[in-house]
Amino acid sequence: MEALRWIGIVLAAGFVGYFGRYAAMKIIGRIERRRAGETAPQAPAAGAPPAGKAEAKLEKKRAKQSAKAAKKTPRA
């Protein structure tokens, strides 16, 4: 009976931990989106190097997406 009690406690803690983390990530994401909307940076000129680390990361992501799209297009 004691083992079942501990199993229940562990499962309850896991449930609370998972959904607590999920809720926290959602709240943090919402706050970050709100802050990004308030301080919307202007797009850099074409060919200009990204100014910050976050912008460099976004540029890299865009390049990867365009490369992926180029792979998926059928060649004639």
C-alpha cells in the first residue's frame, strides 16, 4: 500500500511539473512576443550585416528555410 501511495505522489508531481513548465513557457512566449511588438526593429538594408546575435540567428534561419524550399521544388 505504501508503494502505491509513493507512485501516486510521483505521478502527481510529474503531472504538476510538466504542466507547470508548459504554462510557464507559454507565459514567457507571450511576454516576449508582446515586447517584440513594442520594439519592432526596422529591417536592415539589403546586404547589410546583421547588427546583433538575435538578428544573425534570424538571418541564418531564413537562409536555411530558403535552401529547404529550393530542395523541395521539382526540377524540370
